[in-house]
Amino acid sequence: MTIRAQNLETIHPVFATFAIHQTDSIDDLKDADLGKAVCLTGDYEVGPTTAGSILLGKLIALTLTDADDSERLATVQIGGICTLPISPVDPVVGNRVVGGTAGTVKQALALTGDDPAGGNVARATVVAVNGTTECTLILN
């Protein structure tokens, strides 16, 4: 008897809708960014993660089309279990992550006295790492 594969990403996901940050009147998120990591960029506004940014969650859906700048909304998974692309420094199981470049996540730095006033920027708990391409984490 083999062990049945489980899709952990179907366990209690939490979704929220946000506006999309713009650069020079062009949305920072496009259809090609679906499945990537996003961060808060302003009031109820999201964009792709950047190096060291605070991970908000995974981009799940966008309304309308890429041609509809300033009219689209983003659905983001902000809770539950998800898989995101990674960039160096690759995350380690049991540790936490921060934003990496261009919609990825990376291993969070060790806690130091340099953490910002709002607290440590690390988020989520890594439960699996798939080589150097992606990791699965609990958005907690």
C-alpha cells in the first residue's frame, strides 16, 4: 500500500483582495506574476516582493486583463499553506522567510538588534524546500 499524496495547499486558505501598486501609471503586477510572492506597498495595495520586504502572501488571481492598468484588483492568499518561488539565500525547513527579488522569498536573517520598530520582518514557517526553485510554507 502506498501513501496517498496530500495537497496541503487546500487546507484552510485565507484570501483577501487588494489594489495593485503602479509605477508610472502601469500596474506592477501582471498575469505572469500569478503564483509569486507579494508584499504591501501602500494602503490596501500590493506589489511583487523585493529583497528584504515583508511577505504578505501569494498572488492567486487578477481581475480583468494586463491591458487594464489602474482597474485591476489582486486576490492574495494571506493565510494557510502555499508554495512560492525562492531566491538565494534558499530557505531552510523550520525557519522563516522574507521577500526576495521579483516575487520570490528567501531565508530570513537571524534576529538582531537591527530589527525594525514594528518587529522582525520574517514571516511564515517553511515546511518543505524543493531544490532551489520553490518552498512550501505556512503563512502564520
